[in-house]
Amino acid sequence: MAISLRGVEELIPQEDWLQKLAKSEANGVPLRIKLGLDPTAPDIHVGHTVVLNKMRQLQDLGHQVIFLIGDFTSLIGDPSGRNTTRPPLTAEQIKSNAETYYKQASLVLDPARTEIRYNSEWSEPLGARGMIQLAARYTVARMMERNDFHDRFKAGSAISVHEFLYPLMQGYDSVALKSDLELGGTDQKFNLLMGRHLQQEYGQEPQCILTMPLLEGLDGVEKMSKSKNNYIGINEDANTMFAKVLSISDDLMWRWYTLLSFRSEADIAALKGEIAAGRNPKDAKVMLAKEITSRFHSAQAADAAEQDFINRSKGGLPDDIPEVQLGGAPLGIGALLKQAGLAPSTSEANRLIDGGGVRVDSSVVSDKSLKLEPGTYVLQVGKRKFAKVTLA
């Protein structure tokens, strides 16, 4: 139970979960623990791994974990937390994204002990008749209790009828898999409770639900998201991953320890005590950065990333600076940063210059009107972005 509760937002209902654990221990039958992810994008970031970490912890206790890829539900689009209708993905997009999902999840889960399923297995055979029978098991009034539907209806925003099907289909997944526990983020609570309801409707023992907090990103404020550019992708190179972890605040570090680290709570508490007694917080941050980097790369890669970070901190240059050939000299610094891939736009480049975050050959650039003549330059943006540019 202590492992089940570590870092969780809610475990509903705890009494039922205790009974399930006791029954499993008595009869030697592992519990079936389900996590469903819709392949809406090709890449997973470390925010997604919060629930995967919990799955791995329960997997290591001997239970059967089921990694469910929502190839059917992706056709509908999850309305959770949305103030507009989510555009559905094409079958081709779903297939392409799904191919990478399990491979990435296997960096956290033990693939040899993981059951992988696709909800199209049972959703497509339902057909129109089965879908109507399923829809008859829930009321519109209950559906409108859902916060995002309620808020959109009150605001006069459109709600498409197909969006009501999403929680029904996710709930039906639990019926098909006979799950004992379903995991998800806090934004999935309504969908997870739907699983409990439908299992009762179909005469099954209802699953428990476990929600995990949404991980704050590098800024420590917004939830980790690619659209907010505050994320660490689990496919990012080791040096970037290591440096990004070191960039978080000391306060956020402890929350990341709880949600992302596999260290025991006793070890984390002891480390926290050492920091409170005067040890440099950076030591703890380096340990976290090495653990996360090792998980998605290797211990050797994490050691090399640490050395790379030390070299950069001392003013040295990384070994893997990309080389870029550009024409058009003389070229303004803003356009140069954009063309070298160091800034998404000229206006963003100018903002970085205003913030003192741009260097040319180790010298800080303060003049946005600077133009560079033909030659080779080392450009640096922030602490981690470099490019060796030859300008002709």
C-alpha cells in the first residue's frame, strides 16, 4: 500500500484496493493493472512517465501490467481538459505514432512482463448495435456533470455528440480487460470512474482507480508540455536531458524526486535532510539528473553528460557542436540565429539578445543590429545550444 500511495493524487477507493491486494496474496493471482495512452503524438516526454513509473513499481511487486494503446479511442479524440472539440487523428497518423509508443514505454516498463493491447481489438467488433447498447448504460445528465462538458455548454461552446462516446469507450476498455486497477493523470478521473461504472453494469467487480499528479515542466509552473517548450523528451540526447534536469529549481527538484525517481522514500528523506544540514542542493540535482539520464540512455552516457556539463560551465565547448554552412553574408545576427536553428524566429532571436543569452565566439551580443561578415563563428544561445557556423 505504501508503494501504491507514493506520490499519488487519489486512490479510489483505498478499502477496495486493500481487499484486492489481500485476495491476490491469498490466491497467488496477480492483479490486472491497466494504463491506456492514445497515440496522439509520436514522442513521449518525462511528464508521461509519471504514470509509467507507478506501473513499473506495481509490476515489480509481481502484478500484471497492461499497456493499452488507444488506437480506436484516438479516432474519437479525448475531450478531457479541452474547451474545444479535439480534431480526430487519421488512421495513418495513429498507426505511425503507435509504432513508437510501446518502444518508448519499454524504457520504463519491463517489456518481458508487460501485456500490450490495442483497444480496436474489442471496440471495432462492437459495431453500431453494440455501440447503441453501450450508450444506453449511461445518462446524458451524468455525462454533463463532467467539468469540461459543463463549462463548454455553459459558455455556449460546441460539444459534438461523438465526444460523449470517448469516456464510454475508455470505460469499456476496463470491461474488456477485466482490470483491477486503472491508472491515469488527474485529468482522467471522469474517464477512470466510467470504467468502474461500466464494470458494475456488466456484472464485474469494479476496478479501483489511481490518479497521478500532472508533472510541472522545467519552468516549475505549467504542466510539462511540448507546446509550452518546458519538457524533456525521453528521446532527447543524454547531454540535453542531463542539462535540462539541472536547470530546474531546488523546490521543483524534490517533487521530481517523488514522481520520477526510483529511489526509496527513506533515501529521498535522508538526502533532503543532508541538504537542510548544509550540503549543496546541486549535489542532489546531479544525482537526479544522472538517474533520469541513465534510465533513458545508460550510466556511461550519464557520466559523459555530467562531464560535458562541467566543461561547459567552465567555459569549455561541447564536443558535438553541429556545423552549419550558410550564405548571404553579411547577415544580421537575428536572421543568422534563425537560419542556424538556434531560434525559431528572428523576433525570438532578438528577445534572446535582449536577455543577454546570445554569444558569438564567447562574447555576449548586445547589439541586435549586428551583422556578421564571411567567416566561421561559434554561436551560443543560453547554456546548451551551440552551432559552428561558416558564413559565406
